[in-house]
Amino acid sequence: MIDTRLLPATPEGVAEAARILAGGGLVALPTETVYGLAGDARNDRAVARIFEAKGRPQFNPLIVHVPDLEAARRYARFDAEALRLAETFWPGPLTLVLPLEGEPVSPLVSAGLPTVAIRVPAHPLAQRLMRAFGGPLAAPSANPSGRVSPTRPEHVLEGLAGRIEAVLDGGACEVGVESTIVAPGDPPLLLRPGGLPVEALEDCIGEPLITGGSSERPSAPGQLSSHYAPDAPVRLGATEAAPDETWIGFGRTGGPLNLSPGGDLVEAAANLFHLLRQADRLGRPIAVAPVPERGLGRAINDRLRRAASPRP
């Protein structure tokens, strides 16, 4: 078993995390969305260890994280639409699925597809680590595959302690749900709703996004039908809880566990995975109040539907 260390957000902590990555090790790093489990995207063994640590099926591709658009263009081909999206929303919670081109990454990253999912995270600690490391990082969420995503360092340790070398402590993640994934093209495809509202993307490109992707053969992360799941069964759209249920509310609907008492979807997204974990620890079925299907509500409801789906 590996002795997993919690590294501080200091120059020394970042330097040690970069050293671990350069040696083929794995480090959980904070992003503005959730904590990612990072390994050198060019190193087959490091990428294979990501799949092993998470118990993730190898047909499910990973996201490559880089510090800026210039670095992203070393690994992927950008057309005019992709450039417009990148220049508008990077750094930030947007992942683009683009044709592989240029410098190689491990074929395990793309699950054998001719495309790569790539993004530029905005979190300052992630930026410092990427620049200290000096290469692309493959980084899916830092949790066992299919389980609730981590938004705090203690969440990572709950699921991956003993399987990875270190966690870089950046505190709680600000956005709280994973990045929005888009494949530019004709038509442009929404592969996963996330921390960047779809409405903002559609305003940028001037046309609606078409929902795409497949749970049987994912073209991007987060497309499996059962995902983000606690141990307890989850019931959605609950306007009240049964006596044996733990109720997660929203707005004026619900009890003491509430995504946002004021009905703020940004606050609800930031609290979603943490409250699912809190409710799960109580050992009862979980009932979740309705959340509006607009803005970040689309990403919240996507995660909740997958959390409530039966496991394969």
C-alpha cells in the first residue's frame, strides 16, 4: 500500500507534487470544478495507474489538462469555432473534444479514439503545478470510478488513500461540478453539461448545442449511465421525504441538508457532491428536492440522474 501524503499549497508542496508526477506518480490536484487525479499524459504507465487507482474502465477517455491555449495546440487541432470557445472561456470549466494532432499523448488517454478531450483549468494551484511540471496532465476526477466526485481534499483521501502518492491541498473547489464538455463541429455537440452553463456557450457560437455521446462507447468522460453515485439509493424530485429517507433540499423545499436555501444554482452546484457524501454517511436512502433545469441546474440534474441510475 502507498503512503498517500497531503501536500500543502506552498512552493515546496508544489515542487514535491511536480517531482512525483515527473517520476510517473499520481497526485490529486484541485481545480475550480472538482479534484482531479493527475498523471503524466505522455507516460503509458502513469496513465494506466490512473485507471487502476480509480477502477475505471479503459474504454472511458480522460481529459488532458494544460496551462494555456498555446500548450493545448501542441496536442490538438483547433478550427475557428474551437478557437473562439477557447479564447472566450479558457481558463475555466470548459473541455473541448478535438482531433489529435501534434505531440503525442498516451493512447490510453483517448481510449483509442482519434480525438482528445482537453481543457485549461483556472484554479491558481493547478496552474502553478502544471507550470512546475511542464507537461500535459491526464486528470479524471480523483475518486473511485462511478462514485461521488471529490470537491475537498478529505474526499480524495476517503476514496484513494493508499492508491496514490499525494493530494495537493487546495481546500474546497469553487464550482463543484465537473467541466462542460463540447465537441465543436457541424453541428456542435454537448457531450456533458457542467460548470459552464450551456446558454453561455450557445451565445458564443451563435447556435444551439445538440446533445451527443453514448453510455456504451463514451467519446468523453461522464457519459456512463450510472456515475457520481453514493452507496445509498437516490430518489429525485422529492417534495417530501419518507420517514426512512435523508432529504436533500433546494430553496424552500427540504430539511437541514439543503443545496441552497436561497435557491442559488451556483451555490447548489458547489454543495452538490459534498451533501451527497454527508447524506450517504447517514446510511439511509436519499431523497433530493427538484432543481430547475436551467443554467447550472442542467449540470446538477445530469449528475443526480446518473447518481440515481442502477449500477451495472
